[in-house]
Amino acid sequence: MQKASARRVFAENLRKRRRARGLSQEALADLAGLHRTYVGSVERAERNISIDNIERLARALSSDVPELLAESR
């Protein structure tokens, strides 16, 4: 079985945490100071997101960067 890419893991974790907090992509984007379409493309693993934007999204979700990059078991 092939291991998921870090981009895919981040995308899945981001979507799960956003939904768990009851936030739309637009609301999360506003909290992080990013554009809604950018957040959507990150959640679809279409973007090679920068570390700075990973930090912005983690802060907006009251999460830590390692949590968003951790593979679920």
C-alpha cells in the first residue's frame, strides 16, 4: 500500500478540522486572510501550499501545524 503524499494528508486534515468547527471554506479563508478559492484548491490537494499559509490555516483552526500534517491511523 502506497503512503499518501504530505499534500493529500494536509488537505484531508484541513477539511476534517474545518468541518468539525462548522466553518465554510469562505469563513476559514476569512479567518486565515486567504481567498476562498485558494482554500478550496488546497483542500482538493491541487496546491503546493507554502509553510506560511499552512501556519495561517492552522492558527485559524486553533490547531498546530504537526496536527494538520499527521497521517491518521
